[in-house]
Amino acid sequence: MPRNTHHVVPNPERGGWDVKRGGGERASAHAETKAEAEKIGREFSQKQRTELVIHGKNGQIQRS
């Protein structure tokens, strides 16, 4: 059974950072800075009881 997750990922087209639900195509939120995106993602994760996964600029997972 897959885990429910939210991901903070870079957005190469618009710049800035997106918060996406695991497996989702569209962003749940967009922020100009990674710190803002992490804050938003943490709020989503706490409310929806999901794991938050933080990616680096290169797309690789940095931490969760």
C-alpha cells in the first residue's frame, strides 16, 4: 500500500517551488522560496496526516 505524501519540488517552468500530493500532476500550492513551500507543505501534511518529502533543486530527495 503506497504512503500518502506531499512533496516540495522545484518548478522549472515558473520558477520557485511547488507543493504536490504524491502521484499528482498539478501543484496544490506554489511559493517563490523553498522555505515558504516547506511551511505550506508542512501545514498540508499535518492537516491531511501525510508524510512531507523535501526535494533539492536537482529533484533528488533531501529529507522527509
